Amino acid sequence: MRMLHTMLRVRDLDVSIRFYTEVLGMKLLRRQDYPSGEFTLAFVGYGDETDHTVLELTYNWGDHTYDIGTGYGHIAIEVPDVYASADAIKAKGGKILREAGPMNAGSTIIAFVADPDGYPIELIGKK
């Protein structure tokens, strides 16, 4: 068994794809419209779906707003240098929720950024 993907509902699919590919460096792996269901799915990730966990971005056609809710936490991405990654994301217009630095109860270096829909993404320094 392995985890395949995490699904996020997004308000503007093109804006979300640009964020995950251009700001976070993922690749658009596939995108497909489902006219009978009135939605589009796009899969993004750092590697092929056959051996990597990816994100499924779901766009429901029409005008939709979503409440992230209190049960959702965050997506975590391992990066070689949290400070440099956060600076690069900021330089590309990304929103920093928590500047890079040691976590509250330990020494691991982390930062938090937000995607275009406000979903938090934790950057964790590679150990």
C-alpha cells in the first residue's frame, strides 16, 4: 500500500497550477475536464504518480467558495534550505504565513506559506 494523492478544491485552477508549478517547482502531471460532472482535475507533484504522492487540484465549474475548516492542518514539503526556499517563494509573490526559523518546540527549521486558496504549506528543512 502507498498514499496516492491529497485532493484540494480550488477556486481558480490556472492560478493554482501556476502557484504549484512556478512558485513551488512541481510539475503538472495531467489535467482532464469532466463535462458530465462539471469539474476539472489537475494533478501536480515532484515526480511521476507511479512512485510519488501528488496533489489533486479539483476545480468545480461555476462560482464556488470553500471554507478550509478547522480540521485541516497543512501540506508538508521537504526542502534543502528553508530560508532560501521561503525567500524564493516570497520573491515570486508567494504569501509567507510564518518566516523561516526553528520550530516552537524543537530545532527543526520550518516556514509556512499559503497557496492561492489559503491552504497552508509547511516547508521543512531536509535532515
